[in-house]
Amino acid sequence: MRAPHLVLALAIALGGVTPSGVLAQPQPAAVKVPDAARLARFDAFVEAVRQRFEVPGLSVAIVEDGKLLMQRGYGLRELGKAEKVDAHTMFAIASNTKAFTAAALNMLQEDGKLKTTDRVIDHLPWFRMSDAYVTREMRIRDLLAHRSGLGLGAGDLLYWPPSSYSTREVAERLKDVPLSGGFRERYAYDNILFGVAQLVIEQASGMSYRQFLQSRIFDPLGMTETRYNSIELKPGDNVATGHEKFDRKELLPVETVSWDNVSGAGGIYASAHDMARWMELQLAHGVISGSGESAKRLFGEDRQREMWTMLTPIPVNKPAVPELAPAMPNFSGYGEGWVLSDYAGERMAWHTGGWPGQVSRLTLLPDRKLGVVVLTGAESSAAYNAITYEALDMLLGRGDHDWLAAYTAATAKSQGDAEQSWSKHVAARAADSKPSLPLEKYAGTYSDPWYGDVMIRQGAHGLEMQFSKTAELLGDLEHWQHDTFIVRWRHRKLNADAFVSFTFDADGKIREVRMDKVSPLTDFSFDFQDLRLTPHS
């Protein structure tokens, strides 16, 4: 889901390219089971990471060959409160939900209800993309592989921040979401097509996505500390609160939110304990571990092989800072709900998740039958990455690399780049320029083909902007220069202020309004740049 929260795009900035196909399988070697002293050092490392990156609470679980090596919590569920995080504390796993959606579709193939090579329109006849060829040729597995031609995060504003559109309405609006690339041409992360995948699951199974997950996956695995979405959280649940830096300064708790209208992309809440069960299932190729002669298989090995077969290569980029060089993969790509790459000569299947105030990472080394999950209560991809690589090094018996220092350097560079970007905007600004029109002339209702209406109106303190379907996108317009303003969202947790620029026709009437994020740190799910707002006649 969200980027520096969902942060998959940033997490794979280390990236990789390889021809499509099944990953090569080296001979497995023994995992270095950590002794008490090594685990104590790992505990100290996790605590140091938690402090450095200001994460109020987090939990970690590690599994190997069907065994739970460790599960524990660190810190607090919420700042200012006494309850501590433990292995049973539930966090939003966000885009780690995508692997559950992929598993559900592959299970339905085994049920004979569909094939992942079926055309989407054979199951959802009303489905439309903005290109007729893509509509006709889109296969179910394409929904899971980020290769549709949509741009990064395209359409995310239809449901993030939470909107009043239904899942079906979000999917129907795809017909107006512009494509920025060729079909199956390149990788560009999206969420919206996983909402379509959710609808395919419901059509094929005859039950809701929630019911399918609960009855076919959660219950058989004994995942009693897992909820389909935040709306399923119960009073008294052991659940973490997310924390965000308002205006990127003050770390504060944020309220629980829900993506009811695109739950197939991200929505599940789960504990590290339950995610350990999910990892064990994956490492056992779809078999519920510990079942003995009556072992139950949720999906076949061939289905998992398909999910872990590369469909979309991802470019390999140099690491942001030299200290991250040891994490640079030889290849990277995306399968069905999984990122596929390598670390230290080991093939790796992994994913990240981002939610308001909570981010996570789940990592599997299939040939070692090894899995690590890190769930956090703040928006720091540096924290979950540093902990993940420290855990992998501990279990692989690798020499110590200072992952805390490495991700501290990467975070500092990212912040420095953002400050430099803002300085360039300030230097280019004509601060003494004036708007072309009286402020009241900018007020009106503007419409975008895929999002819908956005209102600009006179408020108590000047112009304000309100997205019609998104209550949280209410902000005040501050003049920047000429006919460009900055909208400052009143919900300062969003960290998504945007430039708002007006253009005119030959008669001096407003022709179009365009938007773009002010800071490069803004989450990619705020896809303001794709809006083409025109005034209602």
C-alpha cells in the first residue's frame, strides 16, 4: 500500500533485473541456530534500532524448518500508555495482505473455479481499463504482478485517504485512470488491481473476501490473532496503535483507519505469532505444519511455484548509500504478491507493508526454510530493514555488518535530498508575484475523470480545497507564486501538502488545475500528479 509506509518502492530501490522464470534453487545449507548469547545481542540490536528510529513498539518472529525460533515484542503499544508489545500484539500488515490475495486465487484454481490465466472480463464482464486492448487481454495473474501499464500508485486517491467509494465503484473508475506505460512493459507498483482481484475472489467463490480469508486460511492455520480489517478489531484486542510524525516533526498516535474498499491490497491486522504460522505454511509449500499423517494442504506446491515465479523484472539500482551495498541483490522481480530477489547467495521471497503509522516486512529464504517478520508501530522502513538483515546475518552465520549505521546513513540522505528539493523550490519562487485573478474567481467545482469532484471555495480564512469523496483531504490554499498555490491539509499527519497550479484559456478563464506533491518524501499513494481537474461549466 502506501509507500514510505508501504514503502515497497523504496525498499526495492536496491532492485534487480533477471529474465522471467522460476528462481534457481541452490543446495540448502544448515541454518546457524543462535545461542542465548547471540539472541541477547540481537535483542540489544533491536532495541537500539527501535530507539534510533523512534519506533514506540514492534514485534519480531523468526521460524526455521517448521520451528519457531523466537517471537517477542519490544516497547509500547502506544506512546504515553503502559501496555507493552508482545508477540501476540496485532499490527496492520498492509501490503503483506497481497500474498494472501494471491494465495486465495491460486486456491480457487485448485477448486476448479478459475485459472489465473483466465481473462478478468470472463469473471467480471463489466471490468474496463482505459485501453481496450488491455481490457481484453488482462489476465487474473496480471492483477497480481504490477505490469498493467498503470503508473506508480495510480488510482490510490480513490481509497486513500479513506473515501466513500465502494470496492466496485473504485474498480469501475479504472476505465478513466490513465496508463503511463505499455501493457506488461515494465514494473510499476499499484494497489488498485488487487481490489479487482478481491472482486474476482468473491465472484468465483460465492463468498465475501473476508469470509474466504477467515474460513479457508485464518481458521485452518489457527490464526486467532488475525483480523480481516481494522473494522473487525474487537474491544480488548491486543493491538498496536500507529504513530506518525505530524509535519514530519512530532511523533504522535494516529487513529485506526480501514481500507474497506480495496482490502485485497492491504487491510489485514495480525500478530507476529500468527504471521509465523503464515511463514511456516509458505516454507512448507502450502502444508499446515505439525499435521502429521493427517496433514492438511491449503494449496499445492505447483501453485506456490507459480506465486514465486517471476512475472515482472524490477530494475537493479545502486544503493542509496555505500553502507547498503551488502544488501544489493543480483536480481529482483515480482511474482504474484511477492517480491523475488536474493541475499548472500540465497533466493528470497519477501514483501513490505505500509499503513498510517505502521510498517512491516516479511522475508523468506525458501531453501533454508527460514522466515523473518518485523511489525512496527511507526513509519520507519529503516527500522524493519535493519532488523531483517541483522536477523538474516545471525542465522546465516555471516560476519557482522553495521545495519544500524547503514540505515541511519540512508535515512539522513533521504532527508537531506528532501531539504535540497525544497530549497530549489524556494530559490525559484517569485515571492512578490500576484495571482492573475481575485481569489474568489478561483473558487468553484472542478472535476477529474477518474477521481470525481474537488471543490475550491471561500472559507473563513481564505480559499480552501475539499475532495468530495475524501473527508480528510480538506486543506487551506496558500499563495505560492503567480497562479500556483500550496494546499496545506488540515490533517497534518498526512505529510502530503501539494502545489495547486491553475492554467487559463485565451479569454482568461481557468482551463485546468494540476497538482503535484511539495516534498519527495510524500507517499506515492497521494497520486495528485495524475489528476486533470477542469471547471464545471
